[in-house]
Amino acid sequence: MSRESRPGQSRPTAVIVIASDERRAEILIEGHRQVVTGQAPRETRRAALDVATGYAARIGQPVLIDARDANGYWHLVATPDGVVQAADQAVSGRAPAPAPPTILREEGSGGRKRALVIVGAAVLALVLLGGTGAVVWRLLPGSEAASGPGATADVTTLNHPAPPGFAGTVDFSRELAPSSQPGVSREGDMLAYVDPQERLNLLGAEGERRWSAELPVAAGEVLGAPRFVEYGGEAAVVMETAGTLWFWPTAGGSPSSVEIPEDTSAQYAGTSVLVRNDQDAFVPVGEELRPVEVPEGSAPMLAEGEDVLTAVLNGPWTWVGPDDGPVEVNAQRPERAGEMESVVTALREYVIVRWEPLQGEGTLLAFHDSRDGSVVGSVEVDPADLEGVRHRSGPIGTDLVAYGPAVLAPESGRSAAVPGFEPDITVGSRVFGRLDGALVAVDAEGEVEEAEEGSVQPSGLLGERAVVVHDDHLYAIPSE
């Protein structure tokens, strides 16, 4: 249906038709046809609405939705910021005239053609309360909405088990580009993802859309998930393709690109991007890479702004920058520690160091402040449990940090060692990872909670909601 198909209506219109098996739907917007699928009726409806909200974001104006159901017919409006709400009162019974044309048809059991209709009396919509910033889910037609100005209604649930500590209720969801992953800021105030229309989207802590931008390349060329970094002294979203880094300011605006040589790789262990090879280190400044002089015998570990942390195997580490002289930092000796064994790695604002214990045969693994060398906390571990540990920045959160079997709460100093634990990501007060091949969550006390079979590991914590990905959709789910 086009604008002209509805007399007096200047807004573009989306017609949504869902098959009778409720596992696929066709959306017709301004002459463009798209088919989506879902494993359950709610997924199919949600995927169809995602297409409408995505088109509204792309053109920067609201889109009318004609939704047809065996029990009624509804007019909805999808806005550019991802909101779907009622446009007019639902009409009971079969569709009124003028009716939108049938789009999909399928064979009936007797060989007759029958129209595919919207099935399910409840069309889900997210209503944003103007001026308050509160978010309320409503079942628009044919069901009771939650009462009260700040109330919420359980409108849908995950079709797979939730990870430990979180409920199966879905507060909001978004459709992702195939095989892509979202990125969540470490502070939990922003989420970035690529949608099926190959746009980069930025959401706030409550799921509100801040902006949407066309990708300068095909989505399939992007390496990994979007990441939040510091660039040019400001917060930015960075996406990497072969040979190029693309930076979007989180405040909005056009992207900047920085080319990286073939013999280098980009690393994201710090607050900004470090580009390095075996000999050289660079930081993106403007639209070029600026070299950083690495002290002889040291290795570049991470970048913070335009400064690079470099370290030797045993001894002090050094901060160097494009314009400033080197600043050497000595690690303070932890209590119960003897001699330094080695500098293990640097992750975010921490340098992780192995120390000999004053007593016993284990190893004291200490987290040091990377700027002044002070001890944030330490954990006694078995050296065998550190073999093969991967050096990654994922398990370094704001409430918990982890490295191999060691888990530490920086604020309280509480710590624990969980032999065999392989941490992947910190989400709030839990570290998610693998233990004996099973997905588990570990807290600062070392308590292990095994995830239900079929659950997925969170991608991060947005506000108070965990973000999980399943079947090319992201879901924001609250804590239990």
C-alpha cells in the first residue's frame, strides 16, 4: 500500500500480513516487500514490527501500520525512535472497508487459496510516556494494559531459558543484521547494534533510540561487534573492517575513518584503540595513525586516550604518548606477597601481576591500578589454573573483574578463586563463563550457578537489563 492508497493520508504505510502458521509474515512498505520469520507467534509479530520501526528510523518520520487480525483490524504508528503505539481505536470483527489488498496467499487443505491474516488479538507496542522517560509496555487491542503511570505489563517472554540472575520477561527487543552481535558500553548506558537494513543504531539505557546511521560498508564486512571507546577526547562507537576503523561520536554526527596497515591489528583492551604489530604501536588521532615510541624491551599492552601502556615481563610498566615523555610505574607489593614473578597482562585500568606468596606453593594474582601501581585486590590461585588463560578485556566490569579462575570485587576487595573457570564477560554482580564446558555465573564469593540448558550468555548489562541474543534478535531482560 502506498501513500496514495489511503486518501488524505500523507504518511507512508506498512501493511503487515502473518501466515496462518504464525511463523512467517510479509511486510509491504511503499511498494517494497520483505518476509520475516519467527519460531513462535510473538517472535513473528515482533520481527514484523521491527521492520516498520526500522523503516521509520531510516526515513526520519512516522510510519502508519495497517495490522489485520481474524478478530479485528488496527491502525498503529511506528515512530523513528522505535516506538509503536495505537493510531486509532481497534475495530472488532473482520477488516472494515476500505481493506488493504491481500499480499500473501497459500494453499488450503482442499487446494483452495486462502488469505493469510494477522493472527493474535494482541499487537505489542512500546509506549513512551512523554516527559518522564519512563517506559511502559502495553497490549494495544483486545487486552488489559498495565495500570498506573509507571506500571509495566509482562507482554512477552523469552522462548529459551534466561541466564542466571535474570527473568525471562522481555522488556524490549530489536532485530539484528544476520549473524551480527550488539555492543554494550561498560557503564551500561548505551547499546549499539546493526539492523537488517544495515544501519548502525544507538540506544540509551532504557532502550530509547538516540540515533541511526547508514553503514559506509556492507554489514557482512564488519569484524566483530560495535565497541565503545574514547576517540578524539570524546565517547565513540567504533566498528572495524579489513584495513579500516570507523568511528561514530555517541553524541551524533558523521563517522570518521582511519586506515590501518595490513601487518597490524587493532586491540581493545583499554579505553581506546591500540593498533600494533610486533615492532610498532599506533593510536588513532584525527583520521590517521600516530606512532608511539615503545621503550626498548617493552611490549605495548593497551591504549587509554592517546597514551599507551607498555610493560616488560618482570619490572615496572611505562606509560608513553605521542607527545609526552615516558612515565614509569612500579607495582606496590601486596600483603602476603614475596617477589614479583611476572607481569601477566594489562586490562582496562588494571595491570595483573603474579607474585610469589610468602607462605605456601601457590601464586598470588594481584590487580594493580595501572596509573599508580597500588594494589586493588589479590587472589591466591593454583599456578596450574593459569595455564592457557586467554588475555581478553571482556571480564573486566565495573562491579567485578576476573582473570582466569580469579574473581575480584574492586570496591569491597572481596575475591575468590574458582578452579577451571574460564570467564567471558562481567554482567553486573556476576561473571559469566564456562566451567567444565557448562555455562555458569560466578559472584565475588566464588558461588557458582549453572545456567539452564539452552540459555545464552548475556552480551552486557544495559541499565538494569541483561542483553541476550537469540535467532538474530537482541532481547533486554530484567533481573529476577
